[in-house]
Amino acid sequence: MVGASPTPVLDPADRVIVALDGMDADRALAFAAALPRLRWVKVGLELFVAAGPPVLQRLRDQGQRVFLDLKFHDIPATMAGACRSAARLGAELITVHACAGTEALQAAQAAAQEGAATAGLPAPTLLAVTVLTSWEQRRFAEELAIAEPLQQYVPRLAQLAAQAGIGGCVCSPLEVAQLRAIHSEPFHLVTPGIRPAGAPLGDQQRVMTPAQAVAAGASQLVIGRPITAALDPAAALEACCAELAACS
């Protein structure tokens, strides 16, 4: 998919995925229920390991759509089995590591479609993780012995995923414009590392504001602590939505 096209116009609330990191099941469910504008939630390793698969159904019963961010990376048969099960649970976005390779990515994609079909659900979108946003170039080269610059390595993995039939990527917001110029919609670009202006960076190194990321071509944004740790999480979510509405 070469050449950019405009990102589809979405309700700003549909662009924001709130990460329920660091919560147990009861807190996650109560938190999600307390935000009227909340459409999407991210269930990551912490919550999934603590609460198990039932938390996905409970969130879906509350009306939330689920991004299951477990970053599957294994041999092809294991990745296929995991994605098949995740699709049966109703996850609509599922992460896999692009560096698992073509065979594993293709197996994961086929199994996710199969799992959703057997459960009578729409097929989820698999998202390939390129390089985690906590990495910066010097450590990336020194610790992993990968000399290729991030700005070249990330597109290499994104292209590998696209050729394997994966529906999108998770990437740093600073990489969105580059990837969008190569992969037009409907290739989905989901960006963590989103920080509203003035918010602490935390453990993220490569960040943008919500408006900047969408302007660069992001499909959806993952936002955690700037909303979940806010004194008024509902107001923080509304502020993000208002920022996105103003730039649409």
C-alpha cells in the first residue's frame, strides 16, 4: 500500500484507547464504567494476568471495545493458537510482534479470523509491534546489537507485517508520518506514547500530543496515566477528545 490517503473522520472518542494498566479487575471495571465518553480500553499483560479472560467479557458487557495488548511472540503454531483464542474472546485489536517473522504473522492472522468466525464475531485487526516506545537509539544499538537506525528498522518491520497480511502496526507517534506515507488507510496505526501538553513523560521516550499524532496520520491513540491518574479522569478524557475535535 503505497501513498498516503486521508485518515477517516471518526468521533474523537473512537480514537482514544484508555490503557487500564496497573488495575485489578474490579478497579478496571469501575473505572471504565465511570467515564461516559469511553469507547475503547486496552487490556495489557498486568490486568490480563491478574484477572484472566473473563475481564474481557465483563468490559464488553459494559459496552467497552477491547484492545488486547499481550504482544504475542512465539513459534507460528503457538501464536496462531493464542490469536484464535483472543479473537473468540471478542478482542477487536490484538498485538503481535512483527519480529516473530512472516510465517508466524500469517498463521496468527488466519487463526484470528477463524476464531472470530467460530464465535460469530467480526474478525479482529491484528497490530504488529515494531519497536517498543521505551527504546531510544543508543540503548537499542548497544543492548540489542542492532546498528540499523530506528527510523529504518521500524519501517522494515512494518513492511514485513503488511506483506504478511497484518492489518496495522503499533508504533511511536514520531514514526506515524513516515509509516502513513508508505501504508495508506485502511492500514491501522495505533500509537502509545501520547502525552497531552505539559504531562510527565514517565517511561516513554518518543511522544507527541494527541492532536500532533492524529495530524501525523495515527488511526487511534493509546493514553494511560494522563487519564487514569488524573484527579478527574472523565474531564481528562473530555479534554483529549476536545483537542482532537479542534484539529479535525
